[in-house]
Amino acid sequence: MKAFAKIPATVITGFLGAGKTTLVRHLLSRSEGRRIALIVNEFGDVGIDGSLLEEACGVAGCAADDIIELANGCLCCTVADEFLPVMEKLLGRAQPPDHIVIETSGLALPKPLVKAFDWPEIRSKVTVDGVIAVVDGAAVRDGRFASTPEQMARPDHDNPLEEVFDDQLACADMVLLNKADLLDGPALAAVEAQLRAALRPGVKLVSTRHGEADIRVLLGLGAAAEDDLAGRPTHHDTETDHDHDDFESFAVALGPVADPQRVAARLKDIIVAHDILRLKGFLAVSGKEMRHVIQAVGGRIAGYYDRPWRPDEARTGELVVIGLKGLDRTAIGLAIRQE
């Protein structure tokens, strides 16, 4: 019977910096023997998350070619051009995966992607086991996705962050309230109540820390989301063509740095000054044989050494900057490169 069963696919969505890649790293490292194929989608031209996930794929059931990276655009806009060919390639393998995990861009709308599973080429072979939305609890607490009363009073009111966040929640079968360790008891209860009020009946809400979640909780939801599109209403249901004109992304290359902590302190000031939504990438630290990772969401910045530089890699830094349209790229680039 297993030969005739559909391959389950899990869509992992969530706004920029919510912790999707960390969650996927844990999932891959604890695959429990499943052959998992991973499709990683990033908004900008430069792929950072795929590189971070390569090390987690060095386990049984996950090979290097099981990570497929799609950069330069959100999958919700490039379904026909990028997603469908990749799926056909995966399904055409002599030994297809046991499970497919799709990590969307932080700006992607999950519903158009779920719709793609209704295409005849895919529907007969794959089902959407579930849509998992990862939420940055501290960002919700701080009102990052909420409109102020003054904004809502304007006739031309438009909050692209709120719309993307709401659409991701509206399509979810499970919501992971991540970074719960950054919230005290009352704040955690308040964020949980706020999220529950926005979710469809029956959607599970689970609090997590550092993207830690049991694979048995994440996989096996059996939602068949492609059969329940009408029950997942979103802000963009009437649009025939969705774009991301409200956002932009660019990369900044920089040479070796002496002190990554000093760089992080400078980045925090830059993020605040330019209202940058997300910043991530790698640094080459002078005298160090290991690559240094930078992850920033708002004013929260983390840095760590993840692995040695490979012999075929250029030891140069690169940071990806994502924000609302109108970022001063020149000023940001100059500030980042300043030593």
C-alpha cells in the first residue's frame, strides 16, 4: 500500500527572522530515518539559509542534493517557473523522498504555494501534510505587525507587514510561538491569547524555544491542505498576481573583520537608524579558521562560529539586508563596511 500513498509535504512559513531555518535544522538532524527533501526559498538574490542547512543534512536519510535552494523571489510568485519543475524532478527520482519540507521566504504567502499542490502533475503524488507558521513571540509582543490607531484612521492605510503576517497565520494548521524564552509569563500569555484570536478553529498553537520541536509533532498532521483552500481566507484571495513591491533586499560584501562583536554593535545602530527588518550573513574574522554567522531581527543580534572555511571558499563576508522599499542602500553599505 505504501507504494500507492501520496508523499506528504510540509510547508514551513513565518515572517522574517521568526526561526524557520533553526527549526528546519533541528528537523533534519532528528529525521528518524526518513528520507527528507528540503526546498529552501529566499527573498533576495543571495542564499544564506541553504548554506546554514548543509551541515544539518550530514545525517542518514539526508544527502547534499536533498537541499534545493531557490533564491531571487518568493515561491508564491514563482510557482510555475521554479516550484513545479523542482517538484517534478524530486518525484521523478528512482528513490523519491519519504517527506518533502518547504521553507518559504519570510515574505511569502503560503496559500498560493498550497494551491500549486492542486495541479494535476502534483496532486496525484503529493499532499500537503500541513502548513506550519513560525512566529517570533518577541516581535508580536513589541507590536511589530500591528497598525497604530492613527495608521488605521487614514483612508490610504496599508501595512504590508501586517498583511503578510496575517496571511501566514490564516493558512496555518499549526503555529509555533517561537522565542518564548524572550517573554515573561504575562507577556507569553498575552501573545498566546492574541494569536489564538486570529487562528482558525482547530489550529494548534505550541510554544517553542530556539526552534526546538519534536518531529513527531511537526510531521504527520494529515491536513491535506490542498483540499481546504476555501477554509483559509486571506487578504490576497482576490488578487490574480501578487507582488512584493513593498519590500526590497540587497547584499553587502565586506572584507575580513578584526572583531565580530564590534561589527554586531555597529549593525545594531544601522538596523535601528534605517528600520531594517532582517539582516543575516557571514563574516570572515581575521586569524580565525571558522566562518562567523550573523543573524539579526530588529535590534536583536546573534553571532556564532558555525564551521571551518572550506578550501574552495573565498574568505570574504557577505550580509543580506531586507526591509521596506526605499532603503538607502548606499548609506547602509558604507556604514556596514566602516571599520
